[in-house]
Amino acid sequence: MAGLSWHYVLKFIITGDAAVGKSSLLIRLTDQRFLANPDPTLGVEFGSKLITIPEENKVVKLQCWDTAGTESFRSITRSYYRGAAGCLLVYDVTSRQSFLNARTWLADVRAHADPHLTCILVGNKVDLCTPDEPAKRQVTTDEAEMWAKEEGLLFVEASAKSGENVEAAFEAACRDILEKVRRGVFDDDRVRCCLFRFVSRVDGAWGR
């Protein structure tokens, strides 16, 4: 390897109700396109993306696991929580029930994932809430932001269709994770499987 490819590999899980747009967010991130009617996720799906955090001067490889949003696959998807450094908890801003159910998904993540995992609440489908159709929005920005703050979550509203804030959501979570790495929060055996630091050969070694 002639130079540096990435500094960290971070495992992310994407969770939330069925049909909130989890798969569409992943496709937008990895392929820069919008799939209007993706097939329902059966179990889990995987996507990978390199992103740069300029102020950190770091390149991060995201390994993202899109989990099914139905109860029948819950036992399968839980097994993918282990070793995750980040989580996108997704709801649909036009579906109040998906926002209310985010509490259950968050409890599930906290019960099965690393306690130091960084979670960002993502309100998807803001493209549906146009000035001409404001009534479609069932969850206000203020309400979601307040709940995220109460739970210690990051928060952003996004659109898989337009691409608005999709990469920004992952970048915000990565910044928070890198800060935890600096503070030594992730310096334990529970997450060594998902946090790797690669050093280029010009530095003379590979290392964590």
C-alpha cells in the first residue's frame, strides 16, 4: 500500500420502522441516487462509503448495516448491533407513529449495542413537506430536536430523495465518534472489532 487509504473503519447500524426510508438513505449515501420503491429489507443489507472529515484531517470508511424494520426479523438484526460505533435512528416526518416507535428502537439499541455508541436521530422525507403541502408533516422539528436532546442523541432532518443532509448525518456522527476515540472512550475490547487505525507505510508501521 503506497499511501493512506483511511484512518478508521466505523461500523454503523441503520434502524427504525419499516418504510421510513432506511434503505433509501443508504443507497443515497453509497450510490448517490434515489430508489423510489426499494424492496423491503429482509434481515440486513450492507453498504460501504469513504468520507472525509476535513477539520480532523481523517478519512473514515463507513460500513453500514441497514436493518429490517419488522418484528419478525428483530432477533436477526440485533446480532448486528454488536461492535457498532454509530447508529442512525430513522423516522418519517410524515408518520407520527414512526417517531413514537423510535423510542422502542432506541431502547433496543441501548439494550444490545455498546453503551458508548453514537446515535443520531434522522427525520427522513422532509421533501414531502413542501410549503404547498405543510399538513403532511406530523412531527415538528422542535419536538424531535427536544426529544433527541433529552436522550443525548444528535439530530438532523434529511431527504433520501434530494440528498439533503444525508452525508451530513453520517459526518456528524463520525465527528462525535472521533472525539470519543480521542478521549479514549472507545479504547476497550468491546469495540476493537470495529475501530481500526491504519498508518501508511511512509510512517513505517500499521497500527490501531
